[in-house]
Amino acid sequence: MTSNNDNEKNLEELLLQTEVLLSKTVDIWQEEQRQKEGVKNRVSGGYYMMSRAAEKDLRALYRANSNASLIFSVMR
């Protein structure tokens, strides 16, 4: 028959193991969140959509000032 001391030791060991697992789980989750934030606004393939009006304005900007258009494209 096991004593109360043995039961307490087993429970303490289980608690310690649970705390370690929880800590590792939190660390993994936080790393996944950081990775998600790093690629949040990236589009696979480097493509993006633009409204027809915005595309028309971009063409007008290029005709009016090609240097400004180039700078805008780099910033975008």
C-alpha cells in the first residue's frame, strides 16, 4: 500500500511535467504567432490585385512623372 507521501511525490512530479509541457506549448505557440506576423501581408507569388481606378491613376502618374511612378512602385 502506498503512503500519502508517495502519492504527494507522484502528484508533484506530474505537476512539474505538466508545467514543463505547458511552457513548451506556449513557446511553440508564440513562435508560430511571430512567424505568422512576419508573413501577414505577403502574397504568395508576389502578385496583388488593384482596382481599375487605381490602375488608371497609376498609368496617369507614369505619364505625368515617370520618376514619381517608379518611386511609388518601389514603395508599394
